[in-house]
Amino acid sequence: MPLPPGFDPPGPADVAGEAITHCMIEASLHRLPEEQRIAVILMDLCGFTTAEVAAITDAPRGTVLARVHRGRKKLAQAAVEVKSGAPRS
């Protein structure tokens, strides 16, 4: 079957690279304090709202916001360290 005009098929999948990235993300998540990890996972991976996470974790909404903020900040720092090759503690 011919490809439609202008169709740009995706390149070959980098399965090894994707697996390594997945492992690094998972490892970074596990380094977070439990409360931050739970809040980040529920909001960013599961798609719950702040109010829903507050109800699930029995924590005030402001506390959930703080946990997610701190967790995301630590994950961003870990990503920069991985990209730059800096050792992680």
C-alpha cells in the first residue's frame, strides 16, 4: 500500500534508550520522600486534581500543592544531573 503524500513515517524505535529513560525516571521517583512521590504520581501520572489527591491522601490541599511542587523540583534537578552526567547523591 503506498503512503499518502506528505506522510513522514516514524523512525526506528530506540527501545534501549526508552527503557533506560524509564528506569531513570522510576529511580528518581523512588528517591523522593514518600509523601512527595505519592502526590506527584497521583497528579502527574494518574491525572487526579489537587482536591482529589487531598481527599485520597487525607491532607490539606495546600500541603498537596507543596508536596507536588517540591517533588517536581527534585525530579527536575535529577533530570539535569543525569543529562549533565553529574553524580547523584
